[in-house]
Amino acid sequence: MERAQDEGVSDERSIDSKYQNLRKGLRSRRRDDPALDLFRQAESNLSDVRQVDRILLELSRCYNPLTNQPIVDLATRRSIVERLQAGRIDEARHLLDECLARYAPPSDESGPRTR
């Protein structure tokens, strides 16, 4: 039982770290981005299909200025929910990550910044 709790804590830390790094990359936008909070909630609750569906609905109401479309379109929302209902959590997470990457592309911090 303790090991499962340790893994849950480890997963939460890795998710927290992921979203902290994404916030740092959003220099041209506000750092208190509610869409990132919604993505994090969805990723943290993939076992609760109804909650993820509600979160995705909220994200579909938000606009992605980089793609000139909703952050999560209806087809993607349906696909994620169907995969979660079928127990294919890794596939659903992958689709969610793709939406997140379109909204907040990962910054390349490996190399030096030049101006």
C-alpha cells in the first residue's frame, strides 16, 4: 500500500514539474494561465472520466491564439473520452499532451540564448 502511495506522490511531483516548466515558457502570455491549470487537472484525474470530460468541455470554450482554434476541439475531446472509457489511459494522455503542446509548445532551454 505504501508503495502505491509513493508512486502517486511521485506522479504528482512529475506533473507539477511539467506544468511549472510550461509556465516558464509562456513569457509572452500571463503566467497564471487558467488553461494550464485545467490541463493539469485533467492529467491528474484521468481515472475520473466525467471530470476529465467536463474539463475538456471548458478547454473547448477557450481559444488558442497559436492555432486560431479552440484549445481542445470537439473531435479530440470525444476521442480522449472514448479512450478513457475503454481503459486506454496512455492513449488518452498522449492526445491530451498533443493538445497541450499545440497550446503551450515546450521551450528549448537546452541551448544558450542569444540575441
